[in-house]
Amino acid sequence: MILSATLSKPVKNVDTILGRPYTRIKIRANASSSGGAYFVELFTEKQAFHEQMTEQQLTDFIETHAGKTFKNCVERTESEEITILANKKGKIAVLHRMLAAVAAPETENKAIDRSGDTAGRIAQSSRNTMAASLSADTESDMQQHCGDTGFNRIKNYLLPEGIPVPFLILLGVMTPEGKVVASRYDKFRQINRFLEFIDDILPDVRKSIADERPLRIADFGCGKSYLTFAVYYYLVEIKKLSVEITGLDLKKDVIDYCNKVAQQLEYRNLTFAVGNIADYAYAHNPDIVITLHACDTATDYALDYAVKHNCRAILSVPCCQHELNMQLDKNKAAIRAEEESPFAPLLKYGIIKERFAALATDALRAEYLENAGYKVQILEFIDMEHTPKNLLIRAVKKNDAPYISGNKTQARCEAELLTAALHVSPALKGLLEC
């Protein structure tokens, strides 16, 4: 049985073939009882669409499009990983890699030429109860596989495996019996890691909240809202707290989906709305603001909103920090012209410049938040797409004093020295000075 499949590198006329200019399609086994056997996410540059497929429909879809409409396709079963590739001439090859616990030397990384024919897969090997598609560190985290494996300890997750969690079942992360779906274990780890961050800041946040009112949380750029549902479940069902959580995103189809799931789960104080971070108005100031991969300056608008609305805590995982990278491109000559500029080598190579710009962006964000009266930490987060975008900014307000734009602490002085040396003007600086 196929557990997951990802199709990427579309041909130029993919919109003619499939009706939209999809850049990537992700398919996973659906553990919920909502219909199809598989949950399908279809991505364009700016939108995500959702569908259900039966097992037969999935087989037909892969036969039709893998190596043809999409030049790269990776499938995972419980025993092997199958990669279907097409070169520039349309020649298709298939690589079979047996997963660690069941791999046989004579079959691992075996390649088959399937030019013009996507049939003829090697039969699936014996089922692997340890879900060997997980990486080595994930297997270590699971730690519930005893006996021959030598594992005899269980990872102490806030949402432990083995106990059915309704929202995880509905979203296809967990089976009705409480077992985490192998292909979704990274998501399970990410959810639990984020809940640890929430749990750490709760005591500081709750100090300033009157007992009679709920804890208010805003999730800017919530997307499919795995973490939003997780935070609601953890705080309400486990911590027994009264909360009001609102998720905001620009994509109406995603918001409609999230509201439907919230209604199915009967999460009465969890709502989702379509809106822009820059101009959306909440009925009440949130106590906690969450942003997960809000793209480029959308993160800055979220941080600006949190500061100006006296938010007690911020958890932000930035993404796509293009703003400073583009400014550095324009100002490379000026920076290099300065005598003994320490930054010139960092601008010489594109990939180093890009990463430097991202780190500088987040460092400046941390400085401006410190200047606004927050205790700031930069922490490592688990990212689902295995990209470098895995830093989390955690900021907790030191006192109840409102933000004053004229404040100039040591943190702001340090930020101004860096922006002057780089000849850049970050979005957050301009927003907070308004």
C-alpha cells in the first residue's frame, strides 16, 4: 500500500493537462473516515487545493502523470521508496530503494528503465511494522518499538502516541487507534515541539490575565492550521483552560476547510477568517500571537501588530526573508566600497548572501522586539519541508507598559549600527516607528 507520494517538477503545459498551473502535488494515506482513502494537496505558486482519492484513483493518477506531467515523483510504502524520474528527452527511469529494516542488498537502489511505460513496479516486500520510512532520529524519538529493536523507552510527548486525538485523526496524522501514520510522523513531532514552546510561556502570559476572561490567541497566516488545532486541543482538553483562538489567512478555500474541521470537532471557540495581517482588526487584543512561515514581510506585519497591541507573547517562525536580500543586491557596491568592510565576503556568493540576509533579518527583528520591551530568544524548530527555515523567535513581554516608538535601548542602537553598515532599512523598523 502506498503511504505517501509527492509529484514535482511539472511540464510547461501542466495547466492545460490538469486545469491549473500546479507546481507540486502531495498525497498521503487518509486515516480519517471522511471518504477517500487518500488526502491530496495540490499547490500552485499562491494557492493550495484539496481533494480525496480512492486507492484505484491514486494508482491511475500516478500511472498517468508520474514521469510525464511531473518529471519527479517519490512514493513511499511501508517497505520501500520508489522514485520516478524523467530526463529532458522524456526517458523515464524508476529507482527502488528498500527501506532500512527490510532492504536486501540485491534490490536496494535498483533502477528500471520504463521509457514509455509506467507499469511493472517491483512487488512490495514484507510489511515493515517499524515504519522504516522514518529517519533514524525519528525512530529514536518513537522509542516504543521494543524487543529485537532494543528500544525500551517512550518519548515523553505532550500529545503521546497511543492515545487517540480527534483532530489528529481527522487531519490524517493519527489512526483511530492512536497510532501515528508513518508518513506523518515528522508532522507529529513538529506539533509536539510547538506545544512545548506554548507550554513554556503559559505561566508568564497568564500572570496578566484576569481569571474571568479566556486566553486569547491569534494565528496569523494559519494555513491548514495543524498547529492552531493542536494549541486549542492542548489548552482546552488537556490544560482545561478557557481560550479563544482565531486563525487568519488570505486563502478562502483553506479558511473554509479549517472552519469545517473546527465545526466537525465542535471546537466552539476556534474560528478562522480570511484577511490580511496588515489591516485585520480583532475584537480583542490577543495575549499570544503565532506566525508559522508567514512569507517575507508578512512576519514583520504580524510582529508589528503584536507589539502595538500589547501582546504578552509571540511565537514566530519566519520564512522567505527576501526584503534584505534584495536591498543587499542593490547596495553591494556601496558596501564593498567602504574601507575594510567586514561584510564584503558575505555578499560575494549568492547562496551565502541569501542565508546571511535571512539571519540578519531575524537578528534585527529580535533587536527591535527587545527594544519594544520583550525578552527574546531565537530557538531551533522542527520544519516539515527539511529546509533551513527552522528558526523560531520567542518573545515574552517583560511588563505591561505599552510600546512607545521613541524608545532607544542598547538593542535598538545595535540594530541601527547593523542597518547602517549594511545600507538596509528593514520593514519592522519602519512599522514600529509609525
